[in-house]
Amino acid sequence: MLPKLATERDRLVRSLIELLAKEEGAIPDFKGVPGFWRGPNGRPRLGSDLCSSGTPLHHEGPVGFRGKTTKTVLVTEGVLKAATAQHFLPDRYVVASGGVATSHREIVKAARQKILEIAFDADCFTNPHVARAMASLIALRKREQQFLSCDKPTKILAWDRRFKGIDDALTVGTSLNIWKSLDWLGSLTPECFDEASHQLAGILP
């Protein structure tokens, strides 16, 4: 679990940089690693000012609604993408995590007994780090469903990969495609497949 305080996460990043610089002889930039991003000063940061692992998700739906009457919960990364998705897809209840590797338990809880649509960035097909994190979320969701004897589907939203996020795709009007977990797994690059299939071993048929 990530430290809850931003100052503690920054301290962790500095320690990681020092350790990896000594071992590899170069300063890592963590590009493409879920949970890492660059602050205004260009330095890598971990987690989010919005939410991090172990903290509540950002709920984009109306205050008090909390998805109680909707049949589908959609999860994406970041407040702006969530706001855009909620605007264009008002029949969904949209939540935002701080990144693909954070708040998995909160996501699964929010979508309990409901359809879950995962709308992470398009690099979930090509970035091994993202594919692994997404597969971890799918596995956690599947294990809970097996425990609860629930068969609500988990869907993966995909779009023209020229557009990185669902907000870009919705804004330009490109169509959204719905994938099953197995279809997504079978479409990954070999390196992504290795990472994702390891997380899903014994979970998917």
C-alpha cells in the first residue's frame, strides 16, 4: 500500500531514485510505470493528489447518488477524464482512480453487484506495466465475484488508439468498443500478455 501522505510518497520516490541510480548507473524517469507522473518541476512523483491506494475514489456522479440505482460503474484515471465520461455517458456511474495501479479494492467495492467497465488509457494494450496493473484489477474483481457467486460482467472499453484517453475519444466522437477480458488478453503484445496472464493465472478459463 502506498503511503497516504504526499510528502511520504515523495520521500519514497527519492529513495527509489537513489537506489536505482546506484544499481543501474543512471537516474530512472519511471516513464510508463503506473502511479508515477511528473510534477511542475519535472521531478517524478508517485500516487496522486486526488487519491492513492487505500483512499476513497473520486466519485463523479451526483452527490448522494453513489451509484445506488445505476447498473454500470465505469472506472477511469483522473478527475478530468471521469468528468468527461460522466458527461457523455450519463447512464453510467463514473469513478476515478489516481492511476491504473491504485485503489483496486475501492474500485471493486464500488462496482459490487454491478457491471464494471474499465476505461483506462489505450496503452493498456501495449504497455506491460499498465497491462499488469489492469490484469491485477480484473483478477481481484473476479475473485470477489466467485466468493459472492455474482456473475455481473467485467467489460473493457477500447477505442481508436490514436486517442490516448476515453476523454479524447468521447470528445472527438469516436466509437467505443466493448471487450471481454479474454478478448483483451488475446489482443496484447507478447510482453504485455506475459505480464497480464501471470496476474490472471487460475482466474480466467
